[in-house]
Amino acid sequence: MKPLFALLACAGLLLAAGCSKTDNTAPTGGTVPKPGGGAAPAMPAGKKLTLGFMPKSKGNAYFISCKQGADEAAKELGVELLFDGPTDPDPAKQNEIVENWITQGVDAIAVACENKEGISTALRKARQKGVKVVTFDSDATADAREFFVNQATPEGIAFGLMDEAARLTGEQGEFAIITASLTAANMNEWRKHIEARLAAKYPKMQLVATRPSDDLKDKAQSEATALLSAYPNLKLIMAICSPAVPGSAEAVKQAGKAGKVLVIGLGLPNENRRYVKDGVTQSVILWKTVDLGYLTMQATAAVAKGELKAGAKSFKAGRLGEMELQGDNIVLGKPFVFNKDNIDQFDF
Ligand code: RAM
């Protein structure tokens, strides 16, 4: 952890959790209740848990960074981690992988859902077969999983974006959103709160368009290019999925509009550093993706072992310390704003 990040996290500015060291004991065995009554046979002593970890897409740097934290937790806990997912976002492929994991008889799975309704049927089936299910990043329906590991509250993310857009534009003018898909549940939740904040606080700002990028950089770049010609008075592009931030920045740069059309969004410092330093992108907002993957695996293992159950108020998440639960949500913490002044202190 870089010094500034560590400081902020420990000060409670970034994460709700503390910074205590992990207790690495990983109990095995015991009797695990199965959904629908009955009990699974006790796990043979010393049996290694097998946990699946599925991103929306394997090619997305955001999820590669999450995997780093998942690997760290798996190593600490002595569990086997299966990492699989579509190469590019593909809901049908996600369902297929869930089915494979059911057949393989894995103990638990963690999934970032591309299509909320679509995957929930497969996840419910997994639960019926005794596979514990946790979602992260983007949720399924509540009855299709035990817990959702959320990166931050939707209001925290949306108000952070909207307030930053308002600050940078002097609360005036046209802006556009580039999202992942128009059905992406996490982005749609954030959009709802962005629009509510806009309506409540910024009457002189106008959201002129919301365009999908399918969570792909090249598509985001062509959408941003189209927005620049369709809206000559555009003041800012807000890219709310990670590949869309560098995609939008590249479009603005190539159009020679750096500094005239501002770019902000939810992105990784490493993917945006160049554009932030060149003044094309003003601010990037994100949570610590490594910690999101780490927390997810800690929670998934705890659920698989029967240590984390519905109704729990908190659980111990290794190096992140005691995490409080909000109902069936485990919230990582508050998002953080990266800009020219601090981006060099972060490496993910
Ligand atoms: C994308 C993913 C993910 C989202 C981030 C900000 O890479 O779609 O769901 O949380 O961006």
C-alpha cells in the first residue's frame, strides 16, 4: 500500500474498515447447511475449499486488478481459486461458466454480474445444488446470492461524480455520460443517483446524452467522438465504466479539444495517468480494486466455511480488519478522487 493511501485508509477517510493485520487461521471441516434444508456432509479434515471468481470480462484491467487481491486472499486462506469469465462482456458466457462450476462441484463462487436478471437463474440453481454464492461489483437479484460485496454506496459514487463535474464546469453547461451497457445494473443504479443529484443541485447543467460503450475502450472512443460532433457546446464527458475513461480521453485528445471538453470518470490511475498529466482528463474516481477482490474472496471463503451467515453484523476480512455489514451488503468504503496532484502516488 502506498503511503498516502495507507494514511487515508487508516484515517478512516477511504475505508470504513481498519488496517489491522490478518488472522490467517483457516478452519476446515464442519457441517455446512444446504439451502432447502438438510446438511451437507462434513468436509473431510484438511480438504481445500475451491472457490470460483468471475469478472464481467477477463480482458478488463479493472477486473485484472480485482483478481490480484483475490489471489492474495486465496493464498492467505489456503483455498483454491478458479478465475474464469468471458474475454469481453458476455452474459451468456457468464451463465455457461456458472453451469460448469456447478458440475465441477465447487464450494462457492463470487460473480460480478453483467446482466442482473439473466444470471440470477443460474445462480439460484447453484445455490440449490449447495454452491454458496456471493456477488461483487455488480449485483444479482437478492434471492440469487448470500451477500453482495459493494465497492461503495451508489450515492457515494454518483454524488462524487456529479459534484466533481459541477465543480470543474462551474456548475454550468452541457455534459454527456458514457456508460457500459444500457442494461448494466451497477451503472444504472449510479445513473439514477447522478440524475437525482443533477436535478436537486445543479439547475444550470444539462445532461444531453447517455451512450453505451459495452465496457470497451474502442467503442467508448467512437461514442465520444460522435458526441463531440453532435454537441458542439459539450463541456464535459462523464465516463462511468473504467475502459470508457481512457477511451473518451483519446477521443477528446484526437479532436484537439483537450481542456475545452473535460473528461472525468470511474477509472484506474494506471490507465489514465498519461491523460491526467496531459490535462485531457481532469479527475478519475475509484475505489481500491485490489481490496475489492481481496474482500470478495475473504467473504466468499467465510460464507463457504459457514462462518459468515445471513443476519451477521460484521465479519473479519483479513488485513482489512472487521467489516460492518449493511443488511446483506458488505461495503468496501468510500471512493477516492485521483488528479494531477496525487495520481503518481497510486499504482493500480
Ligand atoms: C467497469 C466495470 C465495473 C465498474 C467499473 C467502474 O470496468 O464495468 O462494473 O465497477 O468499470
